[in-house]
Amino acid sequence: MTCLINPFRHACLAAAAVFATCTALAGEPTTKPIRPGDEVYAAKCTSCHDLGMGGAPKLSDKAAWTARIAQDKDVIYRHAIKGYKSMPTRGTCSTCSDDEIKAAVDYMISRVQ
């Protein structure tokens, strides 16, 4: 960025500084670390999946998971992320990333297989 016109030099330099800062920040990771599935489950999923609330399959009920596990895993992920029947979108974890929801699903599946 060339700042040749004197009356606008300060504004131009300020814009250049902002641009440089934004460019530098763009290279820094801004995502939070992904919580492990067991942690997400313990914090957000137990209220329904431990008690079977709203028809949620209990984590302790392997038979209830059989048909679910037989589906493609992407279907299970989609249901957990987008919601399905009485399960709301992202269950009770509106702040969870897709990867955290998937980690919780993977954790539950590992427990019932």
C-alpha cells in the first residue's frame, strides 16, 4: 500500500497497520481444542442418555443401540448434530462443535459395542 498523498498519510498508515495486524492474526489458530467424547458425554449427554429421557437410548441398553449402530455413522452424526425426533439440535450442547458432538457419539458407540 503506497501512501504518497500527504493529507491522507496518517489515515493510510493506520489502514496499513490494521491490514498488517489482521493478516498476522489470520495465521493464528482461533479454534478451541476439541473436548474428548467422554467429557462431552459426561457434561451434556448424561441427562437424557442415562435415564432414557424423551426416548433417548440409554447408554446401558445395548439392544436399543443395535439398529442405530447398524446405520451409517454419518447418519448417527447427522441426527446428533441436526436433531432427530425428540432430540434437539446438538442435544443439550449448543456450544459444542461438530467434532465434539461426533466425539461424544463415538464414545457412546464404543460403550455399547
